[in-house]
Amino acid sequence: MAVPARFSRDEIREMSRDLSAATSDDVSITSDGVRLDSKEKVLAFLGELERERQGGAASVR
């Protein structure tokens, strides 16, 4: 089954309508288990992604 490249707002609302509300401890977690639970961690992770995109030696999680 092909995955659409982009969802409309209505499609996203429909897919998420039955989800429970976010809680105060809901955070993104990288594939190596780092919790992106602060602005500093998110900015550091985004910096790593940018360096990786530019061909640097960063280890993307």
C-alpha cells in the first residue's frame, strides 16, 4: 500500500480524533533513547541533523 506524500488537515484530524490527549510527559524520543524533553536537547538534536545533512560526521540518533 502506497503512503500519501502529504495529508490534508481533515485527514490528520480524522486519523487522530480517537487519540487520547497529550500528557505533560509526552516527548519525542530518538531512536537511541534520548528524550527530547527540553529546548536545549531539541536544538542540539536539530544541529546534529543539520550537520549530517551537510555531510558532517555527526551521529544521528
